[in-house]
Amino acid sequence: MMSGMRFFLGVACFLGLPVSWAGLLQVGPGKEFAVPSVAAEFARDGDIVEIDASGSYDGDVAVWTQNDLTLRGVNGRPHIRGTGRHAEGKGLWVIKGNNTIVENIEFSGATVIDENGAGIRADASGLTVCNGYFHDNENGILGGAGEVLIEYSEFARNGFGGGYTHNMYIDAYVSKFTLRYSNTHHAKIGHNVKTRAASNYILYNRIMDETDGNASYAIDVPNGGLTYIIGNIVQQGANTDNSTMIS
């Protein structure tokens, strides 16, 4: 039975810290797991899953239920394409474990019957996304709870086109949302940034639609709350159907 490579962090013993075990699961051609969805079945709390960019992951959708996972692209940026498939009618990856880190992975083509398919559907507390690329989904990222951090990432052309889906849609269950050092642009009729979080830190991003974009709000914070919008470059495209830039 495949269980992943597990290694002992012996330094913890010498330091008098609690003994901990961690697992490294490798995904890709010639690796232990061919595709991420199989690794999702065998991962345990606290594991690191490395996904090799040389693999083909078209239509490989996954549900991650474990806590404290790190899901990381290596040797380039692996691309998860929907190609008409989805997990639980929600999106490409459904995150159900708390405190998940997603690094260096590309998501595109998320579509579902409800027309709100997400590259990542966050159904648990605590999510960090770093160096991600979300494009041409019905939603880039949807949901969340606890604290959500997105940094060094790009969102482009997400949205079904009816104005109810967006490059990112952060839920009201989120206590703190931070978006920093990222580029979000060309949402399809929807918003480039939409957040209902209790507190929001939108810092040093590029939020622009150039000459041909038709996003609605550049930034939408409909629930109010404590919100800092600092150091961003914000520009609205001429084709917008909403003259307000920041709501």
C-alpha cells in the first residue's frame, strides 16, 4: 500500500521539543503518485505534497481533507486544467483541511453546473496561496474562513460573465484577509477583488484592466469592516459597466 515517504525530524528530540513526523509525497512522471488526486487519498495531516511541473494533470480534480498540508509545485509551475471535470460540483481543488498552503501552482478551466466553479474552493479555516496563477475559471478562489493570505500571485479572466463570479471572492467567515504583491486583472464582468472578510489588508498590488478589460469594481468590500488599501496601482478599464472603482 502506498503511504508516502515519511522521515523523522530528529532535531526535535535534541532540542527537547515534541517529537514530530512529516511526510513528503511526490507527484508526477516516475514519482510515487502519478497525479495530485491520488496523493490526496494518501496524505496525512502535516504532509508536504510536491507536484512536478513536467506532469500532465488535465481533468485531475481533488479534495484535500487533511490539516496543515503544504501543496507545492516544483521544477516549474504545474498546471491543473479543468477540461470539464470538477470536484463535488465546486471546483478543481476543494480544500477541506485547516491551515493549507498552496505554492506555485496554476489553475484554469474550472466550470460547474452552478456557474461558480473555482480554481480553489476553500471550505475550511486558514489558507495561504503563494505564487499561484488563476485564470479562465468561473471563480479564481472562492470561500474561506479564519485567515486567508494571497501573495505574489496572478488572477486573470476569471468569471462566468454574469457579474456574480470574480477573480477572487473571499467569504464573510474570514476574520482576516491579506492580498499583497499580486496582480489581478480582467475579471469577466465581476470584480478583480471581492472580499466580505471582517478585516482586509490589500497591500501593494497591481489591480488593472488596461484598455480592453470589462471588470466591474476593481475592489469590492460589501460588508465593510476594517479595511486598509495601501500602495496599490488601481485602474479601471473603459469597457466597465460600473463607474465605481472601489466600493
